[in-house]
Amino acid sequence: MLKALLVLSLASILFAELKTHKLHSKLSLPIVQGKIKFLDVKEVVFKKNFYELSGIEYDNGRLYGISDKGYIYYMSINIENDRIKSLSLDKTVKLKQGNIKGKIDSEGIILRDDYFYLSFERDPKIGKYSLNGKHIKTQKIDKELKKINNYRGENKGLESIAHSKKYGIITAPEVPLKSTIEYMHALYSKNDTWYFPYKAPLSSMAFMSKNKLLMIQRKYNKETFDAKVYLTQVNLKKCVFGVCRSKILATLQTKDGWNIDNFEGLTQIDKTRFLMISDNNDNPKQKTLLVLFEVLD
């Protein structure tokens, strides 16, 4: 089915303008910060609606993006010699409303066995969707995650999602629930919960190995455009009383010269390299930045 959906006419493909973006005001790429080596960064511009990317998923040269507004973007990406050479928008799919209450606010995306699994924020849930955006079923999640009143705000719901064969689907609120400790993030699978220290709201996560997750924790001010990003590693196998070993691999701050935006999407492309993307909040003063980096740790 996936192959059938990707048989597209050339006329339907839109190629992005990949603008050069200087990630740091004083440094040139590649840049090593902590345990992260930043290889390339591009500002992505398409000549049609393409905005508010809150999650991405890479699979064999394809890049799938989910918009806050409920659009799934099918893209092709070409990476050569640690550079993002091209990005095309091949197909756009609008989610069918299904059992989503009120406004769609889709945030995280993973692709498994020709199905998308999406996390939602204002109506917190994990949904299974067909490749053409049809809702199939709602996944079982921890009961504490089901009610928006348990969250610290209606826009603080299930921002991120990840999957592995060992742990299954894992999701997390952007900030700790009202009933949990404020200074500890919680990660939830169907049957387990793990904790690690809170530094900033959690916007995305992806497995980097069998037991280790890579996280984006970020603060972003929509008025001043000040940002602070922590790239954090969490080891689900090294936990004591549910609190897992974690370490910050890199810290990026606008006040230190980093030209960063509201990073919300993260995906692994091979053993050590990742892509992350920023949500421009449909604001002409913000950018959709696509960053290629390598984990050195």
C-alpha cells in the first residue's frame, strides 16, 4: 500500500527552496557542541501551505511530517556527504476527523507496518491512521493521560511519541502532569512509566539505540523569539526506582549566538545521525529549520 501511494506524477512534486542558514553567529558548520556535531542546516520554503511541522519520521529516503493542523506531508529527502541536498513535497494528506474532539492538534508521528501512529495535544490520545489519513483506532494509554484536566494546560498534552520493538509505543506530556513531580519528566508506555529530570518542556523524542532515547527539551518565547534547546539522552535500562540515567549532550541558547527556532520534531536516519525540524507557528517572522546532526557519544 505504501508503494502505491508513493507512485506520483512529476507534476505533483514540489521542490523546496533550501536557504542557507547560519546556525551560529560566530561559527561555521560543522560545529561541535558538547556531544553533538552539527553537520548541516537549511531553512525550508515551499511555494504552498507548509507550516507548523511538529513531528517528523524518516524511512529509507522518505521524510514524513505532521502539522499541528492535521496534515501529513510526504517528502523525499536527499542527504549526501553530510549535507541536505534536496527536499521535495510529494503528497499532502489531510487527517479525517475520526474521534478527535474539537480542533485537531496533532504533534508526534511514527510509521510502523504501513500505518501512522500520531500523538495529539488538546485532546490527548494516540491514534492509529491509514496512509491516507483515515482513523483506524485509538491506542490504549495510561489512564492518567486520557483527561486534559490532568495536564498543566490544554496546550501541554502529548507532544511526542517514539517506538521500539522492546518497549512498544512511548509517549509523554510536554510538561509533567499535575499529579506528578514538577521537576521530573515522565515517559509512558502501555504498561510502564520512566522518569528523568526536567530542564524544559519536552517537544520530541526518538530512539537512538535499543535502550537509549534522544530528547528535545526546549523553551521558546513567541514574543522575543528567545530559545533554549537541550538535547538529552535517557537510558531506559539504567533506572533506579523509576528514575533513569540521563545526560545533556548539547545546550543551545540564542543568547550564546545560536540562531535557533522552536524545535519540535526529531527522527533518526542512521545509527548516529538525526534530523530535527522547527515549528514556525505559522508566523512569517519564524523559520522552518531542518537540521542534520551526529551524536558523538
